[in-house]
Amino acid sequence: MIFLNAPIQQQQIIDLLNNYSENGVSFELESKKGMKLVFKTNMDDLEAAAKLAKSVIKAEPWGSVLYFQAGVEK
């Protein structure tokens, strides 16, 4: 699983990643606690999945100015 720490725009991030499906990659919200969003993914390489999620968010007009962290849930 991967996590995103995002204090704002959480619902937009959730909607974006839950509906993402390119090249067979998908994300699904597992849990939300405070500003921490945890997503399941079907990617084997979780580091790459976190980087992909971050780039997908940054590609959005509202995401390009967002400050957030992405990483692997241990």
C-alpha cells in the first residue's frame, strides 16, 4: 500500500486515484485518517506506485500547486 499526506484537496485526490486506470494500474482508497490517505494498488513496485500517484496528481491543474507527501506504507 502507498500513502499520501495531503492537508487539502483530499476528496479530489481520492476521486482522481480511485478512477485512475491506465496501463492496467489501479488505486483504491483503503483508509483515511486526518491528512493521511492510504491506497491499495495492483502495482508490485510500491515505490514506483507512489511516484506514479504523485505525478498523476501533479498533472492536474489543482495538483500542480499542492504540497503533499507520497510514500510506501510500512
